[in-house]
Amino acid sequence: MNSELINKGLKIFENCDNALIASVDSDGFPNLKAMLKPRVNNGLKEFYFTTNTSSMRVKQYLQNPKASVYFMNERGFTAIMLTGTMEVLQDSASKELIWREGDTVYYSKGVTDPDYTVLRFTSVKGRIYENFKSYSFNI
Amino acid sequence: MNSELINKGLKIFENCDNALIASVDSDGFPNLKAMLKPRVNNGLKEFYFTTNTSSMRVKQYLQNPKASVYFMNERGFTAIMLTGTMEVLQDSASKELIWREGDTVYYSKGVTDPDYTVLRFTSVKGRIYENFKSYSFNI
């Protein structure tokens, strides 16, 4: 059952255009933000995002790593929510892993730009939404 | 300054196709979900959503009303996040306010369907994302 849901979830991820990530701010409010689709993933278990070191999300995840990630198709009628933790990575191996040519548009100083940060999300649970039904599973 | 950002935020809302709502679950993890675009709103201050009474989101908001709502255009490059509280409404005036012909597709028993619930979001703060910049304001 789980492997079927994981395959379905991977398909939703592959077909999505972008991602949304959620955090909890210091006042306990959920926050969310659209992100570029992660370029590197390990199944549904890990996803790597890039962001600005100075961003609000980085501050929030350093304080509270509880996170979720959401990928959707067809305007949200088919979607997957993954719940887990988000790590803020500054090591050069992680940065080089996801750096792509042309990223200087976002980070003018290149892969060592101090404003370039990697976020690694690790899933614990998943929930798939499809045809007005939902299915939960562990990862 | 605020009124300019509020007007910009309203334009993002008007042009969006759907909405995302976020909550905090009982373990303190942020959760999020795509929703139909709210049909009734009062500027950027209040938004009315419909949902299933039995949904996970209803349980979470009854326990913890802290919420955020996200509207986006152009795959998320332009977006607004609103932070505030979500109320779960079961009174018939609220239900009738947002009921539309054809909603029996979702709620077969009509406006009095016990599985039909109204969520009212009230904003406190806003944050607009545009061209890789962001602007915060109170509402």
C-alpha cells in the first residue's frame, strides 16, 4: 500500500511546476511560500531547495525545523503534502550538489555567494489528495 | 504605503486561480492544502472558504486557529501571504452567504449538508512577494 502511494506521490512531484514550503514562525503562526521545484531529491524522502541566506524562512527553520512541503498538479486537485524537518545547510558539498549554470541570476557571486543557502527537507509522513479523497502514509 | 500594498495584494488575489491555506497540527508541524478560491471576501481582511466538516483542517483549526492563506500568480513569482486566524462556522447565515448553485457536486445534501462547513479567515498581517523582493504590512 505504502509503495503504491509513494509511486503516486513521486509522479505528482515529477509533474509539478513548483513547490510550496511551510514553516512555523516565532509567534506560532504557520507561514508558507512558493519555491522553485527542487532539483535534487531522494525519492520522497529528501528534497533540496535553494534560498537566500537572509530569507525569513531560513531564520524560521533555524529556530524551528518543523516543516512541510507541498507539490500540486491541476490547480491543486491532485497534490501531495509531506511533513518532516528542514535543515539549513551551508557546507560547500551541499551547495555544489544543487548549483546549476545560470544560477548567478539569483546569486551573483556564484556557488560561494554568502547569500546562497541550501535547505534540505526530510519527510516523515505523506498525504496524497486526489479526486476529493486523501490518503496518509509513512515514509 | 500600506494602501498601495493592499491594492497590490487585492490584485494578486483577483488574478489567482486557487488558494492555499496553512495550519499547525497537534504535533506542532505546519500543514498546508490547496483550496478553491474563496468566493466571498472583505478586501484583504476576511476570506470565506468552504470545506468538509470531517476534514483534517477543521479539526486543526478548532484546536489551533493560527492560520495563513496564500494566493499566487505566475507559478508563485508573485504572491501574497496573509497571516491571521481561521474560524470554523456552522451557522446557516454563513453557509448561505457562500453557497452557490451546483455546490451539490461537493455537498450532495445542499446548504444544510452536515458535511458542509465554512471557514472564515481574518488577516492581521500581509507579505507580498514580487520580483524576488518582499514587503510586509499590517491589515
